[in-house]
Amino acid sequence: MHFDLVDSVLELEEERIVTLKQVTAAEEYLQDHFPTFPILPGVLMIESMVQAARRLLVSRDPSLETHVLGEVRAVKYGAMVKPGQALRVEVRLSKSAGEVFTFKGTGCVVDASNESLDGATAVSGRFSLRPLCVRVRDSETVGTA
């Protein structure tokens, strides 16, 4: 199953991207998380940042499309994102070493109906994207990037 967690790109610069994900009650994953109190799962908030970062990389170099999540550090969760709200993600490229790229990301709640919640941080952290590697046999690995 594939989730597209970037509905729109609001800003795109050389080392920064801002995206928006509208959360609706029709989202399939909300049926299980949680049936009586649906919220955007934390792992999908992180995936939203990863997808934004991948779009930033591809805008710089289309051959980087196959980069995948390498590691996540210093993740903090705050406000919950519910149906009818949106997650505004801002990702900045902070370092690149060879084919590994490190980012800092923040996801904030967008809620026009609740000024006290609008702009509250839902997720923040650092993460890296690395080339996809496929294990062919026990003794060899093939990179696809």
C-alpha cells in the first residue's frame, strides 16, 4: 500500500521545501488509528517529511528518486493532527555526505477553525535519506541509485 502524504508543495528552494497534507476522515489508515478518536499516526508524519525531502532531492537531481529513509534521530511529537486539519511540513537539507543526505524537519498543525492550535508543532526531528540497496544474495548487494 502506498500513501501519498504530500498534497501540495507550497514552497521549493534549493535546500528547503514546504508541503501540505490535508487529513480527511476518508483516509484509510484512520479507521484503525483510532476508531473513536482518529489522528494522523506519528509514523506517517515522519513519512510525510521523508516524502517532502525526496521531492526536494528530485528537484535538484532526478536520479535521486530512489533514496529511502536511512535513519531518524531526535524525533519529538506534540500536537495531534485530526481529520479536517492539515499537516504543514517544512524540511531543510542540513548536510550531504556522498549519496547520504541529512535533513531537519518540522510538521505543524494547520487548523483555520482553532487559532490556539493553528501552527502547533506536531512532529520535529532529524533524518537521513540514502540510496536504495537491494540484497540479491547473502554475499552481494546491488545499489539501484
